[in-house]
Amino acid sequence: MLFRRSLRIDAGDLDELVYGTAILASGGGGDPYIGQLILKQALQKYGPAKLLDPVRVHDKALVLVVGAIGASTIFLERFPSLDALAGAVTEMESRLGRKADALVAAEAGGLNAILPIALGLRLGRPIIDADGMGRAFPEGHMMTYGIYGGRMAPLIIADDKLNTVVIEADDNYKTEQLGRSMVERMGNSAMAATYPMTGKFFKSVAIRNTITLSRDIGRAALTARREKRDPNAALIKFFSAMHKRPRFAETLFTGKIVDVLSKTGGGFVRGAITLENEDRRDHCIVEIQNENIIVRIGQRTIALVPDIITILEHETAEPITTENLQYGQRVNVFGLAAPELLRTPKALKIVGPRAFGIDCDYQPIEALAAA
Amino acid sequence: MLFRRSLRIDAGDLDELVYGTAILASGGGGDPYIGQLILKQALQKYGPAKLLDPVRVHDKALVLVVGAIGASTIFLERFPSLDALAGAVTEMESRLGRKADALVAAEAGGLNAILPIALGLRLGRPIIDADGMGRAFPEGHMMTYGIYGGRMAPLIIADDKLNTVVIEADDNYKTEQLGRSMVERMGNSAMAATYPMTGKFFKSVAIRNTITLSRDIGRAALTARREKRDPNAALIKFFSAMHKRPRFAETLFTGKIVDVLSKTGGGFVRGAITLENEDRRDHCIVEIQNENIIVRIGQRTIALVPDIITILEHETAEPITTENLQYGQRVNVFGLAAPELLRTPKALKIVGPRAFGIDCDYQPIEALAAA
């Protein structure tokens, strides 16, 4: 029954949805509860959100990617503005001379998984049950929309004072770079519309049904929690059933955080945490570059970006974002296979280990576990 | 006969024109000879440039300001690209849904006085004999177009790889700020189209006939130089005849540079030079913020921004831009009254001494000389 998706999100789904986006965020994506607040208000005002199944998007539809861009910690102080996001869409539409037929998320993890739903409700536009990462990544050119040939430009950036900037660079990486420097100037918090694309192209590259997936992830874990079952085990069971084979989702390590190293700069958080297990014999290191990107136990690598690595509080399986990791927390390191679209040679060039400065080839989490 | 303007620029006018723009640049505007090279090529290819007298611009015409934006020293290495400038215009036109009827310069000093002529030749568009500063200033919101109510946005920025950025901020200062940070990211050298405006508005705020003025300035000085007369005296005589009263143009000081202080950062050059006269009794200090902004002899202030302050080589009256000032040069400090449109209370708020961090009220150069 897990795969019968209702494609409808109402207030009762909020906790589950937000929980699921935090699992998929791989430690990044910022505080998911900002998105929850925004969506809660939108659902109260406009009623339930009906999601559009990606397979039902018309070939000739104009699809737009919408979301927040900036430093996730800033959004706690400068609340993401739906006005600004609507402004970015309007600007894109006037530029293209055409209304968008549907809106879609940049990423499945964190705030950006949720903002498009609130905006769709507000603008009365269809919201597609999909995204371009199946997780969270720090940069816009890392979406499957771009990896498989889509153009990020024009990238429209708008801030809450309704300043707008349109960027048309010759490649996605450059567009991302220029956009990022603009957002820094705007106070590290802005809204964006990007990747205008046809429904046909969109369907060939999107990571599908990730909004309802998040809701279902949350449902599995939070139901277990409520029923006093182990939510960690419920998560593993949920993903195993989904993938129909083992080791696609695993608890990679359980232990106490004994060291946290973190450096913020240039719009990135870099760092590492060290975990120690109960008998203090094994040490696990999780390296961080906005998201969790590699897990090592001793000399052995056991998970690598783009596979999803999320730190969960040991008892409750509550996801902890990278900025909230603290000395002394007892945690599980949860690993989850990335969507197949992130595991192709084309994708690994842009989101594989070497793209994050890790000097080794990608190996799938299930292969590392089997070794 | 000085005021009969031919409104035609051909290869024979080049030296005079470039000399004149260097006089009006007040030490800024970068190396004028880059512009000379570009214009020379354009004149060879397309023939003489016919300038449009501003009084003849149609009320309903669409006028665009075009020019380079960036660090003047970079343009020596990365040659300004007419392709990029044409790209910025095309982008603006597609945005406005209308072709520009005429192009005009941002400033009368340096490279930006000359680039629009080359672009107009290339695109076959009328070039107006006018600008928005009557001199050079470092920032886009300092044009009379903006001072008197025009909107800098949309500001289109294009680089030589034809990346384009469109900025729509809520005020000109913000537009300038965002644009500047974008240009820094683009390697401190880019081309811009901005201040789309009607002919009617343009005529009410432009500094008129500054291209032919530059050519006439050059003609006066270079003719004297050729005829072994004193070019400094020829300059003073030229401006006195033009203004029909004395002290609007003066040699404020003659001496040797005995100290050069200079700091580059944040897109600005700040510094000061100290001059000593022959008998070493008087010291003159010229403070620099991209342009020369204040002249003091001892405790006495004798010229203040927005009046034009240009350092000339003593013998030849060759203008020396701020980045080329060196210890030991024998120079004249040449002062020239700013256009009236820069001397109103409205203008002085944006281009007066306090806008450059000088803690005193503006006093006209002729009043300071009379005191």
C-alpha cells in the first residue's frame, strides 16, 4: 500500500512531509520547520494542495523551478518571502512571454521541497510531485534538469524588497556563480525562478514523486514513533520495501558525537564530525560540505555522495541538520541509496565525490556495504 | 567661432576628442587611449560619425545609455568588447519590446565618452552629442539622468563571453550596488545598457554637446601645442571665452609631485598627492577617490567636487589620470567649473563633497578663487 500516492497534501500531512524532507536533505537544506510554518499558513488560507503527477505533465507545458537561494541559517532571521518568489515567477513569465503551466521544486530536501507547494497554492498553479535532486545539494547546476542538458538561465532572483536580477550566462555553472554572488549582496537570502523547460524534457529528467515520498517516509517513521516502535527500523523497512532489495537503506553507525569541526565561509559550511561507538573501539567520521558527503569507519569508506547520508537522533530518529550537530549527541548515521539519475557517469561528474573535492571514485552504498 | 559645432567626428578629430575627454575626466575615466583605438577602428570601418544634437531628439524617442563598467585598469588587459555592448543593447530592447532610437554616453570623461560613438557606428544608430555627467564619476547613480528622477533599472550587464545580467532594483543606488558586485564577479570588466528614457525627459536633464565640447577643448590645446604656444594658457582662454567670465577655468597650482599615496580596494582608488612649488614655500594637496575630488593649498580649500580637477603635465598640458601620477612629475593643477546641472542642491546631495566623505559644503571654484 506504500505506493498508492494520494497526490494531496493537507494540514494533517505536514509533520510527516517535513520529516521526510529532512531525511532526504542529507543534513542540508536548512531548518525544515521554516517551510512547515509557511506551508501551514498557505494550507489554512487556500485549502489542501493537489499535486500533479509528473507523468501527467503535458509535453508542451512550461515548467518552472522555484525556490529559495542563500544561506540556510539566514532564513531563520529573514523569513523567506512568498511575495518575492511570486515576483520571480512573474518576471520569468514576462520575459518568456508566457505563463508557467506548473511549478516544481529544485530539491527534495529541506525548505526548497516545501516552498513551491505554498507558492502553487497562492498563485493557483499546479505543483508537480517531483524535484531535480531527490535530496539536497548546495548549488543550482547540480539539478538533474541541468545535468541532463537543461539550461538554468534565465535565472531570476528576487529579494523581499522586490529587487529583481535576471542572469543569462553561457553555462549553468557560471549562472550559479553569478547568482550566488548576487544573493550574497542581497543579504544571503533571496528567491529564485529558474530552468524554464518543456513538460517533455522535464519528464525525462525529473526525480519523480518525491513530495509524496517524503510524506510516506514521515508516515512510516512517525507512526512507529507514536506506536512506540523503533522509528529507525521503520525507516529501513520502508525503504527496503520500496527498493525491493536490501542495503539500499541502512543504519551505517551508531554512536556518540565526540568531535565537531566546522567552518563557514564563501556560502559553504565545511567540517566533520567524529563518532565513537559504545565500546569506544570504532570511530566513524562524517565529512560535511553543506550536506554530509562521506562516511568512513576507520580507514574504510562506507558511504559517498551522491548517496544520502543523514544523521538521526538515536532514540527518536529525528534528523539533525549539519548546523545543529553537537558534541555529546547520541546518533545513528543513516545511509540511503541516491536515485539512479544521480548515479550515471554524467551525473557523477557534477555531483559525485570528485565534484566535492573527495579524491576517489563513487561507489554505491550497497556495494560498499556488501564489501 | 568656437561654438559652431560640426556634429561630425572623423579620424582627424580623434586626438582632439580624446584629449578633451581626458580633461573632463577629472583624473578618472581610465586610459582614454583604449577608447581612441576602438573608435579609430570603427571610423575606418564605417566612416565618420554624425552626432545628433540633443535639441533635435524627438520627445517620444527611446534613449539608452551605454558604456563600460568595471575597474579602469582592467580594460588595459581585457579590451572592452563592442560585441558585449551590442549584446546589452539587444537585451534591453527585447526587454522593452522596442528598438532604441538613439544612444548616449554615461559620462563625458574617458573611455565612456567614446565607446557609445563606436557602438552607434557599428549598430547604425544615432549617437547623441551629450552625456549624463559632463565629466567622469565612479558610479552609475551619479548621472544627471538619475539625479533628476530617471530610473537606472533595468540595468543590463554583459561580458565578453556574452553572459548577461539584468538588474531591476527599487532605487538607483541599489541598482548600482548590485551591478557593481556582478561586475566584480565577471572579472571587473563588463558592458552595460541602462537608463532607458524618453527623449523628452532626456533633453531636460542631459549635459549637452559634451562630445563636440571635448573635441573643441582638444582643438584649442593641441593647436597651441603644435604652434609652440602655451597649451595651458590656450585651455584657460578657451573656457573663459566659452563661459564669458573669468575664473571658471584656472591653473590652481604649479609644482612638483613630492608624495603619492594610493590605496586600491572595493573597486575604488583612494589616495592623495602632495605638490610643492618652485620656492618650496607652498604645498598643495589633491585628494583622490577614483577622480580628483578636492584641492587644498595649505589650510585653504580651492576646489571641490563636482568641479573638475585635472592634473596636467606642466610643459605639454597633457592630462595625467590618477593611476599615472608619479613622484617627481612637474604638473599644473587645472580647475574647471562643473556644469550647472551638477551644482543644484539636488545634485550636490549625490555628487557633492559630502557624497565623497568630505566634511564640508560645496563652494564653487570661482567663489573659492575670489575669496
